[in-house]
Amino acid sequence: MVTITEAARDKVLEILKDGDRKGVGLRVAITGRGRGPGGFGYELELIEEAERAPDDLVVDAGGFKLIVDAVSAPKLEGAVVDYVEDSTDSGFKIENPNSFFEEPAAAAVQKVLDEQINPAVADHGGFVVLLDVKDDTAYIQLGGGCQGCGMANVTLKQGVEVMIQRAVPEIKHVIDSTDHASGTNPFYQPAKGGGASPLA
Amino acid sequence: MKRILLLMTTSSYRAQAFLEAAERVGVAAVVGSEREQALASANPGGNLTLDFADPEASARRVAAFAADRPLDAVLAADDDGVPLAAWAAAALGLRHPSPDSVRAARSKRVFRDRLATAGLPSPRYLEVGLDEDPVVLAHRAFYPCVLKPLSLSASRGVIRADDERSFVAAFRRIHALLARLTDASGVPDSSRSILVEEYLPGREIALEGLVTDGCLRTLAVFDKPDPLEGPYFEETIYVTPSRLPGNVQEAAQEQVQAALAAIGLATGPVHAELRVNERGVFALEIAPRSIGGLCSRALRFDGDASLEELILRHAVGDDVRRIERERAASGVMMLPIPGAGVLRGVRGRDEALRIAGIEDVRVTIPVGQHVEPLPEGSRYLGFVFARAQTPELVEGALRAAHGRLLFDIEPEAAGLSAATAGA
């Protein structure tokens, strides 16, 4: 079942109180593939009681209802909804022990992305998505500050590739399928004559 | 497996090319950069954060790193890493241009002094301080001349002056640019000087080479068919092989070889810019690194090898003397920035790619970002690459592709959007 941390519960209650909203619950659903933990995309929204689907699972979270999409429920087993706030960022965060990928090697690669790589590249406004694992090759896509970044290849070859191969030795190749030309906010950008890159 | 330290700043255009080359050559790469890489802590043996502005101290850090993980070569991908590469290689006893030769090549003033001392053809020159009175300086200058800020590279801030009035205007414009850069970095500019050089008429060419034990091996001679007459000197088209007569190309190679001897540059990649006129061949600049930007993609060698592969193999001591450039003609166009503003879009890329000979069109500034032309600007809008049977076809393809490209640049002050044709 999905659980909610005290910080997340307090934040939801604060929002409900500020908006003077009653009979409202927090609904959690998986929307499909995405860049969230486990390789899923998530939807987290406050809904009126009347808006929930008949087969949604409902749990009393203490002051409001936690509503879990029935289809998503198996893939949310053991997930935790948290709320984090620091000097640079704040928001709800989901930790999910499940993986979009059934195949063990792919699930292991996804775990490396979730636990090691994405928290680190998030400092540069970036993220890495696992597209697929076929045989000994992992196909990934870089986004945010990593898409189009002048140092994306360094991140890939000197970081992502090494970390994935260290944790999942059966992966021999990591292929970057990113359309870097479409990056709109790369973290490092090239310039004539070198020097420090203008930060995005 | 041999291990090589690749020095590249976070503004490098070359990270991908060098890392892919390392993989193909089969050497382990360590990336040294001035800012910590996103995943550096997870792979300390593959990443080093170094202060490029303090090459001596950073060379000691490299030596400490190499004590645990021995290095077979140190190489700079770009201009900024060259001094540190020289100091680090010297500290480790590895083959690399000496720190003195690197200083001579990178300083416009020292380079001119060394060439003059060696009796090599050189334009008249004069170094002046930014704190001097431009009106007084304008009386002392010779015309036409070119003003070059000593602290900038890649034609940035370089302006031609034909008389005292344009000298003063150029001086003030460079002064404002350097003041802006100093403000932005928060660090005083240590080389607030301008080199005033006699303007040399004529055609410009570029030479790409590899130096071994003091001997130059020319990899390519590029024609630069767009006239570079000022007032700004924006590099655009490079096409190889050169269409200049063989004896002129030989003279160019001789000049570069002589200039290398004059500055003591005895090994590694070199990129030379030269001017050719009825008085002879003049070495304007010799950089102890390979061609900049993404331009190296215009070069391909035996076995589909890249220039970076050749350089890496040379750096680790492989014999690359027999590797030749492909027979086809090739070229690159550095897309000029037509005006200042915010880049809102680029149109015509598909049409440009359909032109015979065009291999790729790369726009390297993201839509939504500020663009600024020379002499103040420091970025290329992008690159177009072509390959064909003859240099004429390559040049024609590059010009046709440029003509298809439309850049939507919104002037920031006026708030109006205008489509600017590439041609």
C-alpha cells in the first residue's frame, strides 16, 4: 500500500486549510513511462470526493483521504509520498520500490538512475531516462540541463556509463538517444576560445 | 590500456569528439575541467577539477593524481587548456610543447616578437595600454591597421581602423567590451593591452598540422574564400584542399615550420592562420592545438578516422605519419550571427540538408538565447559541413545551404522580430 510521510501529510493539510477545502483527497496514479522513480510518470492531485473513480482505493491519511488509482496500485505497492523542502527546491516526492521494467537488468539500471545518477544530475537541472535495455545495451535519453549540454558526453562517458556498468556488469554499452539539438536550456554551453561556460 | 588526461573547459565544443576518439583509439580518458562534472564524485578516476588560470599549481594536482593513476599523455582540447597541459606534461616528463613555447604561441605580442627576432615576415606592430589616450595613440599608429585585444581570441574584439577617427572608435569599443567582460567575471583583466598591427591585405588560409620532434606534418591546408578585410574579421568558410598554387602552399608550410622553430614549438597539434599576398606568406597566428569549434568534423582520415583520433594516437606515441586525409574535398561554414537579439527560431534546415554535398547543419545556440555578432560576440550560431569531389563544389554547397537558412532574431531593444536570411 502507499504510505504518506508526516511532512507530506502536514503539507496537504496546510494546502487544504489555506484553500478552505473540505472533502478533498490526494489522488496518486501512475500515468505510464516517465522520468520519475522506477521509470514511471506520476500524477499527484487534490480531487473532490465525487471526482474519484469507483474502483479507486481509499485510505484515511489522517485529516484527508489518500486515493490510489486502482490500475496503478500494484505498481505503487510500498511507495511513499513525501514532501521535501530545502533552500533551492520544494515539492512532493514519490519513492517507489517498483520498476516499470520487468526484466532484471533493466530494473537494475533504472535503480541506478533513481538512486545515484538522477539525484546528482538534478543539481545541473538535468535528468536521465532509461528508454530500454536490449541484450547488453542500455538506451537512455538525457533531459533538462543535460539536453544539449556541451559536457553531456562527459557526463555520459565519465559518469553514467561507468556507474551503470559498475552496478550492472552485463551492460556493455550505453547509447545516448537524446536529440541534443532540441535542448533549450543546456547547463554548459560552448563558446569560442574556451573559458568557463556561461551557465544556463 | 594507456591513459590520457584531456583538458577541456565547460565551454568546449570538442568534448564529444575527443571522448569518442578516445573510445575508438582504445585509451582511457580522464577529463580535466575547470568546474566539477555532474557525476565526478562517482568516478574520481575519470574526472579532475582543475584551476586552468593557475597552471603551475594545477600541474601539481595532476602530478598527484598521476601518482596513483599513471598518465601516458596530457592534451588540451581547446586553447584555454594548453598552458596547463604544458605545465602538467612537463611535471610528469611527458611529451608536450614546452610552457615557454605555449606562452609564445598564445601571446599575440610575444609571437610577433619571436617572429621578428627570427627575421620572419611579420606585420608592423605596437602594443598599447587600455589606459592610454586613444586620440594620442591614433597619431602614432600606422594605417590601415588592426586593433587586437591581447586577452581575447578567435577574432573577438578585433577591429580594423583606416584612419585616426576609426582608430579612436575601435579603441573605445574594445575598451567597453573588456570592461564588460571584467565586470561579468568580477576579476580584473590582467592583460588590458591592445596590439596594433599593420593591416595585411591578401587572402587568408589556414593550416592544420601535427608536429613531431620539431618537424611539421601538414594534414590540411584550408582556403578561406570569404574576404577578411574588416572592419571585423568573422571566420566563415574553410575548404580543403586549397586551390592555391602548389608553390604558395609550400611557402605557407615553410613559414609555419620556421615560425614553429622561432617559438620553440616542437610537438603536438598546431592550427595556423596565414595571410598570402604579393609580399609573401605571413603567419598571423599559430595555435598549439587543433582547429576550433566543430570544424574538425570537416577532416576525415584513412579508415574514417577523425582528427581527434589522429591527435590522440600521436599524443600516446603511435606512428601516424602514414595516415592521410581522405581524397574528397570538404569544408565547413561557421554560421555568422547576423544581428544581436534573442534567437527565436531557425528555418530552412531541411532545405539546406537537401543540397548536394551538405552533410550536416548544426545550430549550436539554443532557441531563446541571446546572440551577439562580432566583434563583441563569443559564440558561433552553428556549423554547416559539406563534402564533394572538388573544393568548388564544396564551397558552392556551403553557400547554397547558408542561403536556405533563416534565423529569426528578435532585437531586444526594439522588441521586433525579423527573419534574417543566411545569405
